[in-house]
Amino acid sequence: MVYQQQGNLNEAINRYKRIESVSSGKYVEMARYQLAICYRSKGQAGKARRMFKEVIRMDGALKNSAQQALDSM
């Protein structure tokens, strides 16, 4: 998240993808949600939408947040 806050979105995306590939459960959900936010910040709305939809399908704790973010796009 530090990279994301500093505006280094490419490095943040790389880190979140790494977390997503080696983790399970709530960490994968969090990584996908943050990936979607990074993609949205970069202006890649299609990728962001797809990631938000994946988070919604996971039916976890971030489902409502992802749905709100998707609705506001």
C-alpha cells in the first residue's frame, strides 16, 4: 500500500499480483480489490471492472465495497 500511496502504481500492482499468487482466502480478496483500485487510478477501467466483479463473486468481506466502487464507475 505504501507504493500505492506514493503514486508508484506499477510497483504496487506487481506487489499485489505477487500477494494474490502466493496467498489464499481474505488476502487474495484484498489483493484483487487493491489491484482494481490501482487499475482504476491508472485509467484502466476495463481491468478495474473485471477485478471488482471477481471480488464480488468471491462473496467475502469486501463484496459491498467492491459493489459500490463498481456502481460508481
